Amino acid sequence: MSSTSNNYQRNPDDSKIGLSKLDESLSQDISDAQFNKSREPTPPRGLSNTVVENHSDIDEDFLDLVPELGTAFGMPVYEHFGPGSRLHSMSSRRGSMLGSGQGSIIGSEWNSSGYFRNRATKTSYTTKVVGTEDELVIAKRVSRTSLTPKGEAREKPWLKGKSRRRLRNLSWIFCAGIALGCVSIALQVWAAWRSVTNFDYCEVLIDEFDTFREDIWTREVQVGGFGNGAFDWTTSSERNSYVKDGKLYILPTLTNETISNDDILNGYTVNLTADGTCTGQGADQCWITSNRSENVILPPVQSARLNTKLSASIKYGKIEIRAKMPKGDWLWPALWLLPVNDTYGPWPASGEIDIVESRGNGVLYEEGGYDQISSTLHWGPSTTIDGYLQTFMSYRRKLSLFGNTFHTFGLEWSDKYIKTYVDKRLQQVFYHRFNKPFWEVGKFLPTYQNGSYIQNPWPAGSPIAPFDQEFYLILNVAVGGTNGFFPDQMGNKPWRNTQQNTAASSFWSSVSSWYLSWPQNPEDRAMVVDSVKMYKICDKSK
């Protein structure tokens, strides 16, 4: 860059134009330009004329400098923003070197429009070369997109015509839709609020497990799998059910901790009838002999199942159980109810209410592990016909998993509806309103496969039966089974539901794989129950 074109110093404290300590070779010219305001301006080198528009707000000292210093771009007071090159007293169209085709200021950018701003007043001005490129026009920049003169009304053609009316109509339709949606939501909330009845409840049972109360809880003792083909032997041992630190533990353990592996596989007989401990009915529930040749083994796991059949039951009421589910592959915890009497016949004709069922498998198990629970009503005319799929619902969590933390599992049951929930009433898991007889809900076929007619086990026209009788509470942790709760082809399952008598043997032969998933800490492997509360709807006539 030429030394004669930039021999002055910049100082932001200089007023208005910000020039100080000018080069001696230019000081006289600039002094004349700055203070001799009566002098006729001459255009910058390379331009024949300079025009200033709307210049009432432009500093007069600056205007005097225009002929000599161009637009003073780049100086402390005025800063350049546009694409055009900054003008300089020694600049030309092609550069700062007179008589040269090149220089430090790119000449090709000279013809572009630009603008500059007064830093003190924040006022912007446009610059452009017009005509035959020999006239520099400086004008106050107008911050408007419209070219309409100031003070005149701007045209708004988009507000006219059919398109405007169509837009207005669409706006009204949109607003009307929003209003109708809000009204609809309000009506649904109101209807739901009216459908929930706040009953008066009377206490039936409250147990916070300061000790194990044998007057409340009956330990069931069986080896038959309870109709599900489960692989656990339910015992009365305190190894499998006990109270500790104000909590009830139902803990599954391996049978080989009390009986040898050889006895489990062959030649050992368990006869619960003989020792008087069996709580079941029939030989298959109370008696078993291991036989290697027939691939029949003793139940490889011992666990516990507790009930309140002799102490507490409800017909319509409320139950809340605070508990934590167990961890471990193929564990099957449940909090549920069965009828005190089989009024309408054997299961499932007289009903079953599952408040909570879960699985101890991990969260990656396809059917849901200890991150999921389900609630179900079982009902049907026979053991081979169960309509539970129409009254089943599951609930899954990604945080605060059921195997990690305690949750309150609730049941509300009246002659109008039955529902389950987690932690609070609004966090509903399952809901069924009694507005249609279960015979109609089931839509059962008229005959069995053998051609015999299927009979309706419930009173004609009753929308509640079989859930119109006394039910008692059951707490248990089962293991495995062949009823389909653990579907085949999922989670490296070591047995098949079609095996029936040999499924337990297949399960036990894979103990080295599934037992690794069972925590050694009872706090994690057991179902831990903090409290049980049962209430019935109060009879106001008494």
C-alpha cells in the first residue's frame, strides 16, 4: 500500500470525524477542507460530482471532507458496512496508487452500493455511484422495505380480494375448532369425574409386619404347581417366608439346599399328606416321587404362598399393598384374589382378580421383566375357556422400576366398576365397568370341541357375576410354569409349555444359566412387602 495514502493516525477520542496527528504532507489540505466551509466542494479523485441527499442529519464537517476524503469510510466516527470499498482521499476507481491499475483498495468493488453509520448518532447513510459512474450519491438510509414516501399510506394488496376473505373464514373455522375441542375435553373430564365415586371404607385388615401374624396369614404347602405347572414347592419354612425389620419377605430358594441333587432327580418321595402339612386337595398337589427313567423330578425350587382365606375377605372395597418385586429369571410374583367359595363352579367360573403380576426377568425380556406389571380378571365357563384376554392390561416403567423401588399397588372394586392403579388413583393400570354380562363380553362359542354345549355359569342378566362375592388375598412368588405366562421362544427359555410333566426337568438342567441372574442378596431376590391394607365399602344401614 502507498505510504502517501495512509499517513495519518486514528484516534477514537477525536470529535466527529476522528482524525488526529495528520501527516504533514496532507495537514494543510485537510485543514482547508475541514474549516473552510464556504469553499466549493470538488468531487473525489475519479468522480466528477458529489450529491448529498437528506443531509440535514449529516455532520457538516463530514460533508466538507467528502471532496477530499471520499466518504471517510474506515475512520473512527464513521464505519463502513456495505459491499462497496471504503473511499479515501488518495483512492481511485482501481486503487490507491494514482496512475496505477492496482492498489490496496479493490477497484472492482467501487461500483457496488454500500452504507456507513455515524457511531455517535447511530444514523446510517447509503452510498452509490450512478449515471456514468462519475457521480457519488450519499443519502440517509431509510429503514423501510417499502418505497412509499414517508407520511403516505402504504398499499396492502394482500388485504383485498377473495383470498383475504377466504383466509378470514379459515381463521374463524380454526378458532371454532379449538373452542369445540376445549369444550369436548372439559365434558370428558367432567364425565370421568362424575363416574368416580368416593366411597366410605371400613377397615378389614392392616398389617405393617411388626411380626409374622399367623392369625392372619396361612402358609400354603403344595408340590403340584397350582394348576399352572409351576416348578416351585411352596413351604411353611421360615427360609421362604419371614418378617425382618418391619417387612415381609417371600424368598425363593433352591431345593438342593435342603435335599441332595440325587434325591431331586431320582428315588425320593415327598408325601405332604402323611406328615399332615398339605393344604391342597388331591394326590397331585400333596405327593410326588422323583424318577430319572421317566424324567420326573421334585420341584427344584422352594418358595412361599400366603393367603387370608381364614381371616379376611371383601366383597367390594379397596386394597393397597406397598411392595417391591423380586429380580431373577423366571420368577413370577403376584398379588391377587380368589373367591372364598366357588359359587359358580371351579376356576375360572367363580372368577379371579389379579391386582399385580410381574416377572423377575431383566428389562430386555420381550414380554416385560421387573419393569412391567399387569392386572387381569379371569372368568369363563371352564378351565379350557378363559376370557381373560378381554380384561387384561399391562403397565411398564422406564424409571423407578418395580424391582428396584417400593410402589403402592391398589385395587378399587364396587358393584359399578373394578380398577387397579400404581402409587396413586390417577395412575391407572386397569379399569372395567360392569355394564354388560360377562357371558356377552366373552362371546363364547356354543359348543366345545367334542360337540357338547357350553353352559352359562352365571345368572342371566347379571353384569357383575362372578365378581359379586367374597374374595380373599394371596401373596406369592412362583417359579416358571407351563400355562403360557412365560411364552416359548423368548429369553432363552430352557423348557417348552407343551412338556407338561418333564418341563421342570428341562428347567433344572439349565440351572447354571438362569441361577446366575438370581441376586444372592435376599433384599433383591425376594418379593418384599412393606404393608397390606384391606377395606370394605361400609354398609350405611348398620
